[in-house]
Amino acid sequence: MADKEDHPTDYFDLSNAKVAWTSMPRSGTGGIYITDIMNGETVRVGRSRTTWEPKISGNLLVWTDWATSDGDIVLYNFATGTERRITDDNVVQLAAAVSGDKVVWQDHKNGNPDIFMLDTASDRVVQLTGERSEQIYPVINGNRIVWQDYRNGEREVYLYAAEPGRPTGVFAENSPEEREAPSDELTMAASFYSSIE
């Protein structure tokens, strides 16, 4: 892996036998590197100092590319060896995460940060949140997505479960009976931030 003096490593992730990490040398181009811990082989993708926050799951790697100063989400597929931009709007997109064939990220195209998801199997993009407040820093595991949400004036953690037949509803931090369940099927959200303190 990188030597700290020559190649500071600020962001990294792990999936099975692959470690993804950024190298931002004090001079040179930097980029994202993938090391296979089984055979020790390292390959370089995302070939610039503007590639940040790599996240890896199976054969998919995502990162934020700041080459245009507004941030775009890039997807790399190890199975096909292909790289593509998921976003290319002139607004900030960042904080991508990946699990299986789904990618989520924070997107500012509506004037405030919302959470979006790409299903790479169908190539379909879905907007998961649409509140006027901030929804930021999504994390995904299988069909469950969590993020920080400020819709009630303070930071809460919300959960979206993309599972058929699963009940939907919003649960308050302290009093679940005081909030109505949403009518929108995409908004299965459970706030549990205070319950984990």
C-alpha cells in the first residue's frame, strides 16, 4: 500500500478481498488504487488527484470526482473494466456508496441535498428523498439505505427499505405515535438516531 510520506491515504474502503484507497501525493497525479489482498496485485483507476471517497462492493467501485469543481459520481465495473459517470449536472453530487448492484449518493440538483439511487441492473435512477431540508451522507447495505435527515429541524437518521411487501412508516425519535405514516411508497423512513446514543 501507499507510503504515508509520498502518498497520503485519506479515503479507503474494503469489500471481500479488495481494498480501495486514494493516493493524493504532494506532487504527481494521484488516484484511486485497488489492492487484491489475496494476490497482492494493485491496479490504478480514477487517475487524478480529484478522485475522492472510493466505495467498493463486489465488482463495483464508486467515487466522487472533483475535476469540474462541482463533484460528479463515477462508477467503475471490475468485471467489464468500464468506467462511466453516473452524474454530470453542474451541481454538487457526492458521498456515493454502493452495495450489490445499487449505488446511492447525495445530489444537490433540486437546490438542496437529496438522496438518489441507481440500480445498475436496470440502469434506472430513482430520487429517494424530496424534502426541502437536507438529506445527506447515504449508506447502503443490500436493499436498506440510511442517511442523515434534517426534515424535523434537527439531525436524525432515516432508513429506507426497498423490499416488496414491507410496511412503510415514519417513526419519531421519542414518540412514534405522534407522526403520520407517509403516503409515498418511496419514503419508508425510520428515525432511530436517539435510540442508539
